[in-house]
Amino acid sequence: MPAETAIQDQIPHNHCFGCGPENSAGLQIKSYWTGPDSSHCEFIPATHHCAGPTHYLNGGIIATVIDCHTICTAIADGYRQAGREVGTGDKIWYATGKLDVQYKAPAAIDKPVVLDAKITKRSERKTVLACTLSSDGRVCATADVVAVRVPDNW
């Protein structure tokens, strides 16, 4: 990925299991802007992230990385819309209002998982995103996500 700082690394006090750099036991995904309304993430699964068949990624992990990638994209966009760098001034937080994952195919446990999110609609309180998760060149899941702005002290 580019030399830029990951979105998650700019969000202060982020202890989230999926994306928090301050959670050493978490997944610690890293997302980057790829355009004005799109972001990209590559996640390397560990063997303990497996489903029942050990050569596939667990569906809950798939949902978690989609959730965290899109919510962090919404947070970063909130800062952009406010004309500020991520993490500066009053905190901007979003939480998951809707996470609708459609599983299309199993994701290989031994290959990087690639996530691409796009903001499809935004308002003062909500950001709607579409996300695709691919593994080994095939789409394994898609998701529609609604990120809801929450108070900075949530």
C-alpha cells in the first residue's frame, strides 16, 4: 500500500477488535483512500481465523473486516466533510447502523483478503457504503453498510 498513514492509525483511542491499532489482540486492518469516495484494504488472515473447514476464512471475520473497513472509511469521510485531518479537533465517530453481508463464495484462509468500499450516499448523520471482499481473484462477499454518526463521547 502507499506510504500514507492508514485511516485507522489516525483515529485516536481506537481499541476496536477489528481495526483498533491500540488492540494488540485484534485484527488491526489498515484502510487507505483510493479516490474521493473509495477506500481499499488488504487483510492477511491467520490460520486461527478459519471456519469449520480450516482452509476457509470464518464468516464472522469476513463480516468484521467489512464492518471495520467501511466504518473507518465513514469516520475519515466525516473528517474530510468537516475540512479537517482525521483525528484533529473534536472526535468524529460513526457506528454500524446496518451491516447487510451477502456471502458469495468461500474466502481462502491462505490468501490476502481484499476489501474495496465506496461511499454511495452521505448526509449529516449517515453515510451509506457498498463494499466488496475478494480472495484469490474472486468476489467472496458484498455488503451494504449504513454508518451512523454518534456523539464524540459515545
